[in-house]
Amino acid sequence: MTGIRPAPTSSVIRSAPPAPGTRIDDVTIAYRLAVGMSADVFAVWHHALLTPLVCKRVRPADRANTAHRRRLRLEGQALTTLSHPGIVRLVDQRHDTTLPYLLLEHVGDRSLRHTLKAEGAFEVGAAVRIVQHVAAAVAHAHAHGFLHRDLKPSNVILRGGRPVLLDFGVVWRMVPHRRPPDRSGTPQYLAPEQIAREPLTPATDVWGLGILLYELLTAGRPFPIGSQAAEAPLSERYPQLTQPPRPPASSVPAALARVIEACLEKEPAARPRSATELVRALDPFTEVKVWPARLGGGFEPFRRGSGSRRRLVA
């Protein structure tokens, strides 16, 4: 499962991954897909189901880390509750073992981050359509009491042209007035209330959806990367606290730019009230809400001059 930050030189990699062919219960490891904050992610073969899957497993060096184990358990609980075509499906999980793990469907290994790097920005209609689908999945999670908290291109894969949301590794169960104990998530994508560790609401994920849309339209981010120094003030480590978002490209319609700006308001109450409201606000900017069976008739998912413009297949 891509979408989890690869960290080839990070201190989290304290030992080599299991060799290809290593058997774990009913699955055999093929190779490591990614290294996450609290778990490794492998492509595996399930011998009973006769299908490739993804295994997300706590690292041996972290076997005693109760926070990592708790985070994986909550991810499993969330995915057990959620059932939506736009959310990766949980196949099985095991927590009563030395190295707990989740088994997830394998939806592909090319995230939107990979696509942006290879192809550049998306055409307006395609970008809006992707975000509408992701927002619909997020709305489903919200309806069941969960916030994703880490919406970004590397956590979305296009399966047959349709977005699938991955990596609920920092999922948050919504409880009124409950404050998060940390700033879990990717620093460049954190909403101001996440940074301040204030109570989180659906508006937190609306912020993430706004950044996702901005990136798909521009192949860039609305805020600069902050200081990496732990002793630096929060305003320097997280520029989104004080700086306005960069204006999107001139090719983005002004009305659509205003929707993005609304998603990136510093105050949660000033943003669209829900992911569903955002889906509806985006309706005027795309004529079709599903991916066509054949791409033709002038439909182009990428901007002219933004890359090799390989056509997406449905």
C-alpha cells in the first residue's frame, strides 16, 4: 500500500525487512511496499484466498511500542466499521501476536503523488472529479464517527480511474471537545487546529481535501515547507498557521479558486461545513461524476504541457 511515507534513511528502519518468501500465518511476503510511521507495509500472497493482498505490520523493533500497537488496532476498528467503494477494504487483522498486522486489499501501487510527479497537474474536471470521490469516502467515514487526518495525494490510488483512499494510520474517533494528544499526520498538511491540538471536527478533513484539490490542479502545495528544527516556533515549523495559501495557477477558474480558499480558512467554522457540502460546491466544475468507460471526445485528464499526458484508463 503506497500512500505511507517512504523513509529509506529514517531511524524507523532498524532492521532489514523479512526476506521474500517469508511466511506469516496464511500469507507469504513478496516485498516491502513502504515504511510508515508505525508499521511496515508489504505486498503478500494469501494462500487460502489465492489473491495478492497488502500486509501492514508493526516492525520487530517496535514490538513493545504500545502507541504503535494502539494506532494499528484503531485503524483496524475503523476499517471494520467503514464500507465504501472509495475506501480500501480490510480483509483480516490480528492483534494477539508479537507483531500485530492488518491485511488489506491490494488496490495498486501508483498513488496520485506518483501520477503528479510523472504527469504534472490534472485538468480541472478530472481534478474536481477525483476530489469529489475522495470527499464522498471521507463523508462516509465522518458519518461513522472517524476523521482520516492525513489526506494527501500519496494516500489516494486510482483503481480503474476511481480514487481509493488509503492509510487510516492516524484515524481519529470524533468525540465532542476531545483534544488530540499529539500532532499526528504529515506536517505540511496539518490543519491549524491539529497543530494547536484543539478539538477536531469534519472541517479538519475539509482542510485536507482543499490541499488535495490544490495539488491536483497545480502539482504544487499551497504552503511552503516549514523549519525542521524542533526548537523553532510553531509559526516557523508550520507556515500554514500564519501565511495565506499561495494563489493557484491562473488556469484555475476564479470560482474554483474561491472554493479552495474557503477550504483553507484558518478558522474551521469558516470552511465548508462538511465533506458533503464540499462535494456539492464542486458540482459546477465537472460535467460527469464517474469515469467514462472510454476516454475520448477530447477528454484529457492532464493539462497540456504538464507532462507526458498519458491517458488514464477506466
